[in-house]
Amino acid sequence: AEYYGLPRWGQGHFCADDDGFVCVRPLGEDGPSIRIADVLAEAEAEHGLRPPLTIRVQDLLRRRVEMLNEAFRRAIEQEAYAGNYRGVFPIKVNQLREVVEEILDAGRAYDFGLEAGSKPELLIALSQLDRKGDLLICNGYKDMDYIRAALLGVRLGREVILVIEQFSEVDAIIKVTREMGVEPNIGFRVKLSAPGEGKWATSTGDNAKFGLTAAEIVAAAKKLKRAKMGHCLKLVHFHIGSQVPNILTIKKAVSEAARFYCEICKMGFALKYLDVGGGLGIDYDGSRTNFESSMNYSMGEYARDIVFNIKNVCEQAEIPVPDIISESGRALVAPHSILVIEAVDRIVKIPEEADKLTTKKKPHPLLADLIYILENRDNHGALERFHDAQQKKEEAANLFSLGYLDLATRAKADTLFWQICAKIQASLKAEGYVPEDLENLGALLAEQYVCNFSVFQSLLDHWALDQLFPIAPLQRLGEEPTIEATLVDITCDSDGKVSEFVDLEDVRHSLRLHPLGKDPYFLGIFLVGAYQDIMGDLHNLFGRVNEVHVFLEEDEEDGFYIEETIRGFSTDEVLNFIQHKGADLTRAMKKQIDTATRNDIVKPREGVRLLNLYTDMLAQKTYLRPGDNSKPIKKKS
Ligand code: PLP
């Protein structure tokens, strides 16, 4: 568990039990604990669902909502802050109905609201917020229809705030207001000069896509006044990008935004809210640093810094403090979701029968040279041996291309090269010093575990932005892992891989795993509940994976139940997206089989079997099916 970092990035929510199984503790360290392997067993036995499988731990989602609200409540108390806190969940971070409903349910006691960034998201939010005064922040690009729908919410008594992100939206809002006769609540998104930090830093600054400059704010404020809508302006908003690793960045941005707030108040507008956007991070690598995959602050410190800095700026300006809104998405939903994948095969550099390859009495001179290097008869250093071996490997490839080396000898040369590398790597570990040329040797030697999933569907930010997620086997954690490996998915794309892993100091280029045995070997990819689900694509037509929603069973010690399941796409469903209708495909196949039968290429009985094979496959899942002899997943408790 220590090697995979569970105690650090798990934050008390993930651990290994005495039998080496990974468990999730939705309520934290002292709460009940669910063995993930047991969830897998139940998903298969009761629902016929096998990995790739997303497990949503709904109680953990609730817990995060409570933690965020409590953090702000405590900060407000400690700072004797005169305003309130009201959070909203940005739907874009995870739009799944069950996720949005769970967050709202857990947030009821705190008047937690929603944030929408597009018309479809707005329609979700309007349907979900059904109480008087429910808060709905409307961001993103807006056309007239968007504004009309937002005013519909106002008409029904919700506190809907239209945040102006583009100057042109001012006129559009004034126009729709007159058309509908409904007064809007308006906010300004400001373009801060405080720089962002991390992978999503371009969300702020002069070249940001969103927000009003200081000059635009002054002009927009004047326009509202002229339209006699000055009293509608209620809120100042900023967002400096997701996953902000450094608390100093947040402090600076909050202070600058609070200055905007005070100045706009001084211009005669009765503002009420300061909305600090998203950005609250997740410590994916558990290092507690300002690495991109980490954060050097806690949720408590985040809340305190926001409250303190706003209060400080407002006191200096002698302006009453605003109510604070935050739009944390990632920090709420990332932890609750675990993607489980199964390693189904391995790709090795040194074949198992490699030893036999070097036993010939009089080997080819090139092989003799490589054997000489392997046995290190001259007692040369690691670096020199590596360079010599590289030279010989290259020679072998050249001779092969020119027709002077047969395939068997080329195979032996390659294998000897990798055996030399493995020996050098082992000696480096003993020496402790690694020359630069050999730094990547471990990664070069790593095996590839073929896992039944698609990076493009389930881990898009890893492919697109090199975002790191913690990964660990879900079983055998009491057993020393001995194989350095990277993970490859089953798409026909060499980019479909995971070869960078979280580490405390730096990025790891391989992960130590256990040898594959007879029992299925499952890996968990953790903290994947934010953004990944919806951004995944249909590369190679794999599509959505199976999903189970797990709840704690209160009357049972460490018990759980699966309340909801969502089936991964069937082949037929996926093909439909791209206009290949199952019925048409079947008809086309039937025609081919009928022709083959007529021409006596296949017998009618076989023709029926062939057509059944095709139609059965249309109904099946897109991912690899476990082999016919594969074992069912056993419940271990
Ligand atoms: N608010 C806005 C305007 C955003 O663009 C985003 C996402 O980038 C968020 C909130 C959510 O940010 P996070 O997931 O970092 O909390």
C-alpha cells in the first residue's frame, strides 16, 4: 500500500486490509470499509457486469460535499466573517444524473446550488433546483434562448444569476429582460491580471477566452445603469483554472477579485456576492507540493485564505463583506469514482524460453560478442557495457536488413541485448548511482500489461494533458510486486497507454506489479470522478464502460449494496451512433451468407450458425470478453 501511495493520496478514504485487498472508506479513516474486490464479485454475480467497470461510491460523494461546506463554515466562524458561504456544483465536471442528485441531496442542508455553462446544462439545473431561492450560476457563452431559460428560473423563484462573460451579452440580457418583463440577477466575470498556475492556467489573464477587462466592466456597468438595471448587478466572478497547485496563486487572485468587488460597490452598485470559481485541487500524487498533480494546501486552508483575504480587502475599502460563492467541481467529485480494469496479457522483452537461445556451442560471431558482454568478462562499467550492447544490436538489425543474418539469429541477438540491459539495471540498483544514458533503462525494460479498457474513453486527460492518476492493484498488496510494467489499452493506437505514474518526488515511468497468475488481476485507477466520464470518446468504437453505484449498508458491519447499474454500450448501440444500423448490417450479412449457400460454399445449417454468430456479437459488449475458461470473480469475505 505504501509503494502505491494509498496512505498519501487516499486521504484516509483508501487503504489495504490485512489480506492485501484495497478497500474504500467513504466516511474516512474511522468509518466502515468496503473491499473493492467484493464489489466486483457482486457486480458480476448479481448483475453480470465485469470490468472495465466504474464504481461510484455515493457516500464518498456526499462526504466531500459536507467537507467543503464545513470547511467554509469553520473558516467563517474563525475569521468572524459577517457574510455567508453558498457553494454551487459546476455540472460540467460530472453531469450524470445520479451524481448531480446525490450532491444536491447532500447539499440541501447547506443551500448548495448548481452552476451551468451551456444550454443543456442549464436545462438540467432548472429541472433539479425546485426550491425557492435555490442558487443557479449561469456561466459560458449565451444566446437569447439561454438568457430566456435563465429568466424562466427567476420567474419560478430561483436565485438565477447570469454571469456576463462577453461584453456583447450586456445588450442581449437587456433585450430579453424587456421582452419577458422579468428582472435578471447579473454578475460580471472579471479578467484578473493575477496569473493562473497549473495545466489550466490560461483560464485567466489578458488572453483568456472569458471575462471582462477593467475597461469593459466600466462600460458594461454604465450600460446597465442607462437601461435602469443597475440594481440587477449582484455578483463578481472569477475563475483562474482548474487544479490550482499553489495556494499563493489563489490568495493573489482572491485579493484582486475582492478589489474589483469593492470598486464596483464604490461605483454605486449594491453587490451581494463574490464568486471565486473553481480551482480547488486534488492531491493526485499525495506529495502535498505545488507539482501539477498535487496541491500544497488543504481544503481548510483554501477556505480560510478565501475568507480572510476577502475580509481583509473589504475592511481596507470600508465595504461590507459579500456572501461567498465557490464553484468547486473536481474537489467534490474526483474521489468518489474508481475505474477498475483487468490485465489480460503481458508483452515482454525477454521471452520465457530465452535461456535456451544462448546454449549453442558455436554461436554466430555477433552473438558471441553479445554473450561476452553479458558475462562481462572484461569487468567493464555499466555504461560501457550498455553502449557496446547497443552497437551490437544495431549491427544485428543492419545485417538482418541486408540479408546477412537469419531471423533466428536476429531474435537471439535482440534477446541477448535485453538480457544485458536487465543485468545492467540490476547492478545499477546495487550501486545507487545512475548515469544519464541509463536513466530510462528501467522504463525501456518494463513489461507492458495489456489491460481491457480504452484510455481514450476512460482516461482522456492522461492522453491529452499528461494528467496523472494514482493506480494500484486491487489485490495481493501483501505480496512483493516484482515486475516493472507500464499499461497498454486495447485500442489499436500506440498512444493508448499509461506509462507515467504518480510518485512523491517525480514522475515514475513504470509501476511495479505482480506476475499474472490464474486468478484475474485487477487494477484500480483512482480519483477519476471529475471530467473523465464525459470527455471520453469512441475511438475504436469501445464506448461507455459498465458502472455500479455503491452505498454503505448501515445495518451491516462494512456492508454495502449496489443500488444502480449502468450497462456499458453494446456493439449495436455504438454502431448506431455512426449511422450503422444493426438491422441493416444483419441484412447485408444475410445476403452474403445466402449467396455463399446458393453457391454451395457453405451448407445451409452452417450458414445459420454463421449468421447467429454475427448477430450475437452485435448484442455483446464492445470490450474484450473474458476467455471461455476464465474464472468468475470470487467474493473473498
Ligand atoms: N467554474 C468555471 C467557470 C469553470 O470553468 C470550471 C472548470 O474549469 C469550474 C468552475 C470547476 O473547476 P474545478 O473543477 O477546478 O473546481
